[in-house]
Amino acid sequence: MIQLADYEQIVGPQVLEELKILSKSLNGRKVLHVNSTAVGGGVAEILSRMVPLLNELGVETRWEVVKGGEAFYAVTKKIHNALHGNEDGLSEQEYQTFLDVQEENIKTMKFGEDIVFIHDPQPIGLIKLRKKLGNKWIWRCHVDVSKPNPGVWNFLKTFVEQYDKSVFSAPQFSQKLSIPQALICPSIDPLSEKNREMTKEEINSIMRRLKIPLDKPLVTQVSRFDRLKDPVGVIKAFKKVQKYSEARLLLVGGTADDDPEGTEVLLETKEAAGNDPDIIILSLPPTSHIEINAIQRVSTIILQKSLKEGFGLTITEALWKGKPVIAGAVGGIPLQVTHKYSGILTHSIDGTAYWLKQLLQDPAFAKKLGENGRAHVRQNFLLTRHIRDYLLLFLSLYHTEEDLINL
């Protein structure tokens, strides 16, 4: 099992000492994290790595998942799309389905911890218990809410403003709220199966098992099959480049437990690819962490042509591996990618195609982008920084502005 001391070789002893000091300052307070899925997606990945380390630090932490049926997840998917700006609202019946599931979970779950940390809209209605319990509640938004559907956002806002604090991943996601807001970027664990160092033998063995040929430069997008990740747009951009550069495109992903549209988008992606032998579409289980690690490490260029994005941890993972990244200039992606320094930002299919051609034909420039990107991730987006920010957030719940010293 990975322990806190294992991170010293990456972040240094001072970072770990700071975490120990902050955790002791919480004086034994307990924390509960709640989200909508135990596997699939960045939230589950982060919590699976963070919760054990918080417990090692002496901050007793639990993680629970709300339960809901197909109808509930269909509604929460509509909410997800609406927060990204989709004009389709919810019917009265859909709102009621959402509220009913909140009540069902309230009856079966325990919320006795000092701090209850709710992730995203799916469990947002659990806040109903706050007044009764008298503990502290935080709502964490992991999605892009820069231009949300007004009707759906106003519905959620009635819950958000009952929390003690809210957390967003990028400055442009900030909303006009009556409660304090914090900016905390997500992170990756450099020692997880998805990000640890791998030998050439390990990598080659996985490539053979997955039947991914390496005879041409490999251009890869890793993300669940979601229209907001624009896999069809990736295929269109790649096809524009094929006449100029030899390469192979790999679209690899899967579906999350709380995303009912994944299968439909996968079929659309396969249809767009047609019979092109240089386009591989690979659907993997959400637990395929070592496979994703190997794929990213053999890739020449990583794409993430998102149309909307909360943060984009697949970009963080690729940058950590020193890979040049071409990504949509949306959501939290510009916090990771500085154009032409730590990666490339694009706004269209044509722009993606242009930069893909440039990087395939200029490997020295591509390599430099990857080197700069890795340094940026080391400084800003590793799990230890994320834990530090959460510990500071927890401490802030118990201190008014008058208690703070401004330096």
C-alpha cells in the first residue's frame, strides 16, 4: 500500500511536513466525502487515492456513494449537460425524481462526521440535514459552470447556498453566491497505477495484449465516450492530417456508472471512423489504469478536444508523462496548458488539425512542450498539493476572517 513517505522522492520532505502540521491543527475532526460513483471519472479516482492518505495523516475520513436507479442517472446526466450550457431544461417529473432520490439516501446514509464534503450535483440535496446535525458542509463542483442553463442552475443554487462553502476548479466557474467560494484545482497521484513509472517490457506486453501496433506515430485521446469530449471532432481533425503525415489515431475510453449516454456516443464514434485501418477505437473498463498508463507513455501526441471541461485530468496525466498535448481551450484546461509553452490550445477542428500536423513534423518542439508540461504538473497538480488545499479548506470552516492574519 502506498504511504505518505513514498511521495518524498517526488515532492520533497517540506511538503509532507506541512501536511502533518495542517492535519494536526484539525484537532481530530472527521470528514465524510459523498459522490455518485465509486469507479469511472476523475472524482472517484481522486477520492480513492486521497482518502487513505487523509486517514494516515490522522484525519479520519470516510467515502460514500449515493444510490439511484436508471431514471435518476438519466436526470443527473441532463443536469450535467445543462450546467455545460445545454438549453434543455428538466420537467416537473424529472425534478421530482431527483428530489425523491435525495430523500431515499437521507434515510439510509449516516452523516455524523464534523465535515460533510459533497461532490457535484447528484448528492447536492443531502444538505437538508445540515441544520439538524449542526456540522459543516462543503459543496464541490467539478464541472464547467461558466455558462449554465439558468433554470437548472437556479434550481441547484437553492441547495448550494445552504452549504458553508463551495469549491470550483477554475476562476471562470465562479458564480454569484451568498456563501464563500474557494478555487481548488484537481490533481493526479504520481504513484497510482495510472501514473507510476513503467518499464519498456511492461508497456510492450500491454500493447501486444491490446493489439495496438506501434509501427506509426500514435495520436491518442483518452476520455469517456461523451459528446462534450468530441470524439467525432477528433476523427475529423485526424482525417485532415492523414494526407500530410503518417500516424495512427487511438480513441480509448469507456463509460461511467452515472453516464447513460456512453454507449450511444461510442456507436457514433465508430460510425465516424468507418473502416479506416489507422483509426482504433478501444473501450476499456474504468479500472484499466495500468493500460491507460502504458498507452499514454507510447503515444507521440495526446489530444483532448473537449468542447466543455471541468478540468481535464487526462491532460494532467499526459503532461506528467512528458507528452505534448493538444487540447480545447475550455474550462480548466488553460490552467494546465499555456499555449506553445506547456502544450497547445485549440478552438476548432481545423485548429486541432493544424497543430497536430505541426507537432508530428517537428518532434523537437513537441518534446519541449512535454518537458515544460511535466514541470508545471509537478509544481501545481499533484495529489499532495490537493490534500494541502483541502486541509486548509477544512481549517477555514472553523475560523472567521478576524481569526486570520494577512501577511
